[in-house]
Amino acid sequence: MSERDERQSGCEVVTLPNGLRAIRERACGEVMHPGAGPLVEAESVYVAPSRLAARLEEGGEALVLFDVGLGAATNAITAWQVSEAQGPGARRLEIVSFEHDLDALRLALAPENADSLGLTKSGANAHAAASALLEHGLHETPRTRWRLCLGDFRTWLATMPDGCADIVYWDLFSPRTAPALWTVSMFKALRRACREGATVHTYSASTSTRSGFLLGGFAVGVGERTGDRDETTIVATRPEDLARPLGAAWLGRLSRSSVPFPNDVPDEPGARAEALALVRACPQFRDIDGST
Ligand SMILES: C[S@@+](CC[C@H](N)C(=O)[O-])C[C@H]1O[C@@H](n2cnc3c(N)ncnc32)[C@H](O)[C@@H]1O
């Protein structure tokens, strides 16, 4: 990428405190995978907790992965590599990447950045796949179909059939930058597109994110710590798929929180009390007594 193209890009490459490189979007100032760095977070927050390899090894129909916020494609490429390494009996993986701005991907693919951002990690194949996605919106191998839905995620989501997604990597800019993408109505729309048994993975562990997913019709649990975050979040359509479901302690935190709910729950006592009652009635809290 020429210096001029780089200056005009909406994104720039930055060096994290741990010395690793990552991409920052200039307009909102947010860094993609800011804690432990792109490759570590893609693995520890998304690919490993989604048990992608094990789910592919089960065999059967193609597994559909929604990659929400393609960005520099670190999550998608990490998943793509897991799929490409599977044997012939495994399920195919269909990655559906959603993105409305391809500057981060262009920057990550530039020869001077591709190595440090992991796009050449296992040879040239990942780089070629991501380049094809950028150019044609589709890349296909016998094991993996990867397609790009370019534009606003909400518009694309409305076109997706009911119950089509098995795994969702929810990696959009934060609720502070993009509150409209972290609402109860957004999560209800996502729930419609999730198949029974689906899981959703996100870096955010905020109380309002978690209550939003619960009010959207999901079960919610604690995900692994990563970088400077003590916790991340794993969401499922079925509570029994969560290793560490939120329980009484979290309900207590919710009732004391100054920002308990996403911003489409009106900030007035009646609406909050109603939302709190709906959260407490979620199946995962059924056996908890009401004294929290
Ligand atoms: C945190 S970054 C994603 C990082 C990425 N998952 C990776 O592994 O490199 C969030 C991305 O979501 C995209 N995005 C934000 N709002 C969007 C929307 N409404 N529709 C589609 N993409 C959106 C941004 O352009 C940005 O690239």
C-alpha cells in the first residue's frame, strides 16, 4: 500500500503496549483486539471457546459461522485455518463475514502488515483467501466457503433465514461507540437467525451487554479472561451449553448497576423494573431464590 493510500485509509496500524501490532479505526479511535493482540484474542475469545474444531469434527451438514465485524479478518482467518486443517469426514464451514468498511482488511493485507497481523501465518493460503474475499466477495475451497456481506449488518441480518447460524463472533465496536448495535432489539433479531444449539462469543462483559442478550432471548455465561479483561462473554440458545452461566451474584450486580440495560430499555423506573423482572424470569435463573 502506498504511503498516500495509507494516509487516506480510515484505519492505521498501531503498536500495542505488549509490542504486538493491531489496527485502529481513526474515526472512533477503537483498536481491534486491543488487549492481548489480534491473534491471541481471535483464538482465546472466539475460536477456542466456540469449540470450532470439535463441532466441525462431528460431521454432518455445513456449520454456519456469522463473523460480525470482519475488520482485519483475524477472527475469520483463524476460523478458516481451523476448517482447512480438518480431515475429509468433517463438516464444511461456511463463514459469513459482515462488514461495512473494508479499509481494515485492505491495510491488513498490505505486504508490510500481513506478517505481523497474522495473514501469512500458515503460508500464503490465508492471505490469498482474504484477498479473494476482498476482490470477489467470495472464496471457496473443498472445506470452507467464505463470503462477504458488504454493508450494514442490520440490513443483512433481516435477509437471513430463521435459525441459520450455528456460531456468531460478535466483534463490533464497543457499546460506547456503537450503542445501536448492542440493543435488546438487535439481540432479538440475532436470536431469530440462530439455530437451536448456537453459541455467540464476544469480548464485552459489561452488565448491559449481558442483560441485553438475556432480554434478547439467549442464555448468558462467563467467558475466559483475555489481555486486560477479567472476563469475556459466551451466549447460547440453550443454558445447558454454558460451562459458567451467570447466576445469583451477577443478578445482584445487575440490580445495583448504574447502567443495567442497553439504551433501548427506557431509563425510567417502571421500564427498568419490568426489564429486571424479565431477566430474573430467564430459564438459567429458575432455581435461584429471589433474595439477591
Ligand atoms: C472490532 S472491529 C472487528 C475486528 C475483526 N473481527 C477482526 O478480527 O479483525 C469492528 C468492525 O465492525 C465493523 N462494523 C461496525 N459497525 C458495522 C455495521 N453496522 N455493519 C457492518 N460492519 C460494521 C467496523 O467497520 C469494524 O471493521
